[in-house]
Amino acid sequence: MTKQFYDNFNDISANDYLPREQLADLQLQRLKAVVKKVYENVELFRQRLDEKNISVDDIKSLKDLAKLPFTVKTDLRDTYPYGLFAEPLSNVVRLHASSGTTGKPIVVGYTANDIDTWASVMQRSFACCGLHLNDVIQNAYGYGLFTGGLGAHYGAEAIGATVVPISGGNTARQIMVMKDFGVTAICCTPSYFCFIAEQCEEMGIDMKDLPIRAGIFGAEPWTEEMRIQIENMTGVKAFDIYGLSEIIGPGVGIECKEQNGLHIFEDHFYPEIINPETGEVLPDGQEGELVITTLTKEAFPMIRYRTRDITSIMTEKCSCGRTIRKIHRIGRRSDDMMIIRGVNVFPSQIEAAILAVEGTVPHYQITLYSDNGRDNIQVEIEVTPEVFSDKVRMMENLQHQLTSSIEETIGLRVKVILVAPHTITRSEGKAKRVIDNRQN
Ligand code: DLL
């Protein structure tokens, strides 16, 4: 299968470069087919379309998509586990699940064709950031119900690269493998990569001396400041990859060599940006909630899925030549927002403010607490061993700079605590940046 995919590679990636009208024709044709499929096979979608008195014949242009109802996360929970599947389980060859914060996970299914589609968008993702069959890809996304591991695995094989399926964790072994196997690219969360880089440094290994040249980082929000730190520290070019289980897993979008916005594989995933309050579709360039419709999924098609991820569709053409549109990096989710004394704050703003200050390392923990009924933010920030010496003046100075940097960014004065190296819990997957200790 691997070789065959690689031979077909030009055909598969051709959809990255279609003239826009041709892409729109393809999208419309696929949209009609997917709406027909969900109407015929998924009770919830049929009920909702009937309630709105909409039939497949009402979809005459891509604009008509706006007539269709949204799908939200609770729809997936309410129909747990298989209620939104559009294929019988006998046609489903794989299940994945996303744990979420409370209760039951959401379960997603794939037919054999869906697995091929996924491998193909991941293959296009790797190609987009310059990987090819000579690469040795260390896949440190978790294998299992999480989509990261197997999603990246199939794509890496499809491109003909050599895959090291190491999964997350066991950082010392990750470093040994990276060094001994001649790894040229790594896939993991950006926070886990920071941990690996730190361990490397402590073992006296300079990543800049190793052949590793690219990192495919995603599954959690991260900032431009984090990219700069990673690239400067390790010499690894850091690419942002986006995806979510409900749509397919990783491979919904990725950065190209420009590293400025993520191309969405629009022939499979139709993006819209809406005003999260009113549901109104916003024009390209305006920020809002990303809504995605899958155009080709068989087992688990999604119509207008509200991702809660906040971004905008970029209006400028990309110099890489791809015609598929780009979104700005996802810095926040609508449900990430902390409201502190009436001010809206996102964790990514705090990360950007910390990393903008020279001498910081990307390990921090945000804690919300209440003090006499008033909400407050505490940010523990690790400092380098050099700073965490007995030079009290240096520490005081840094603490002051960090407090000001955060205050300038979010408009609130927070409690900054500088902590010793290795105090903050490291993540091997998605980092938990915020702990909420407020009494309700
Ligand atoms: O995290 C899929 C994935 C795996 C993406 C590996 C990239 C790499 P879920 O666990 O369902 O799926 O979580 C999806 O994670 O709605 C975003 O809020 C967030 N997310 C994913 N990628 C990014 C990114 C996988 N590059 C949720 N930047 C999404 C910011 C991201 N947030």
C-alpha cells in the first residue's frame, strides 16, 4: 500500500493546486453526496433537515450550506456511541475516541476508504512541510484511541518515509532513538517536544548536531513565541498541524514552508467561520468560530460541526502555490476563555507574554484562585538554572519584567511566581495549562 500511495502522490496532491472554480465544483458535488448520505442514514440529521424543510435538492451552490443546521459536541455525546454513524458497523474498520473533560468519550468510526482518505491528507500534510521518502519520522504522538499516533503513522508510511512508531513517553528512550536511528523529523505535541529538548540539553546532547530538521507539532494551542524558542533552541523547523477527532484526526490543515497560516484540505473539509453568538457566516478575513463539513467521510460524516476553535480564513494567496485556503493558527478555543474580574483572558496570551521576555523557558502553569471572593490568576514560571541561582537581583528583575509583560498583554496584574527548574509537571501529550481552584 505504501509504495502504491507514493506512486500516486502527484495525483493525490494535485487537489492542493486546483483552480478555485474547479475546486468549488468538486466541493459542491461532494457536498450534495454527503447531505444525501446523512439524510438517508443518520436519524438525527434526517430529523433536523426535515424540521427545517430542507432536502438535498435545495443545495444548489456552496452558499446553500448555510441553510443546514449545525452539529455540536453534545450531539455526539447524546448519540453515544454509534448514533451518528452513517455506515453499519460491519463497514467500519477502525474506532477512535476523544476523552474530553467529563463523562463519556466521543467515538468516531472509519471505513477502509476513510482510512485511505486520512492517510492521503496526512501524506499531503507531510509533503506540505517538505518531508519525503528519505525522511526518518519519529512518531511520538500517542498510539491508541487518540487519533494522533495512527493518523501520523499512516500518512508517514504513505509518503514513503521510514516511520519509528515510538508513541509518547519514555523521554530518555525518545532521545536515544532520535540520535541512533538518524531521525530527521518528529511528530508530537509542542509541549512534549519542549520536554524532549530540555532532557536532551541535560544529557549534554545538542539537537543542532543531530540530523533532525523538522517537527510536526499540534493537538494543542501554541504560540509564535513558542515556535521561535523551539527553533532557536534546537534548530528544528517547527510546523503547526491541526485536526480534531470529530472531523478525522490530524490532517485537517497544516503549515507549508511559509510557516504563516495552515492550509486546509478543502477538497475533504469545507471550512466556514461563524459568529459564535449568532451563527452568522462571516467573510474571509474575519475572526470567529471554525465550522467544518466533511465532504468525503463515509462512516462518520459531519455537517457544519462547530469546532469551538477560534481563527479566521486568510484572504491572501500563498506563495507556495497551493490554492487551498489557509487559516490563522488556532491560539484559542471559545471554551478556553477565563473571565477574570470581567476581563476575558486566554492561556495563549499568557504564554506569548511569558516567552516574549528574554531568559524564560517554555514551562509554566496557570492557576485560577479566589481571594476574598475576587478571582485571581497565579502564574508559576520556571527559570533556567543560571537564573535560579543566588542572584536575588536577577530573579527580582525577571519577575518584574514578566509581571509587566503579562499585564500589558491581558490588562490584568497577576501573581507571578518564579520556580526552580523541573518544578512544573511536564506533559508527554496535551499539556494542561490551567488549573481552576476557584470556589464556585
Ligand atoms: O488533537 C488531533 C491531532 C493530533 C491534531 C495530532 C494535531 C496533531 P482531539 O484530541 O480531538 O484531536 O483534539 C482536537 O485540539 O479542536 C483544537 O482545540 C486542539 N488542536 C488540535 N491541533 C491544534 C493546533 C487532535 N495545531 C482539538 N493548534 C481541536 C491549536 C489544536 N489547537
